Amino acid sequence: MVKILTLAAVLALAAGCTTMGGSFCEVEHPIRPTKADVAKLSDALVAEILAHNRKGQRLCGWRP
């Protein structure tokens, strides 16, 4: 599960660097790991997920 979540996070971050035919809000979604996932993630990956989700809150109105 952690490998899948890690891959999803990396792909989500990479998507911000490419043109996918839509705005960030059209092509992205919040990353919502479970508490068990968070306990296994590195601090760096948790920070990347938080940055992604905060960007979505700011640009798209995502709610926690």
C-alpha cells in the first residue's frame, strides 16, 4: 500500500510540471492517506503530500 501511495504522490507532483490538457483543479485530487499509511511514510513524502493538498485548498477550494 505504501508503494502505491508513494507512486501516486510522485505522479501527482509530476503532473504539476506537465501539460495535461486541464487546470490543476481539473486533473488533480486530494491525496488522503490513512493514519496507518502516514505512520509508514517518510517525513519528506508527508511534506510533499501536505504541499499538494494545501495547493488544492488554495486553488480549488478542497476541504480537509
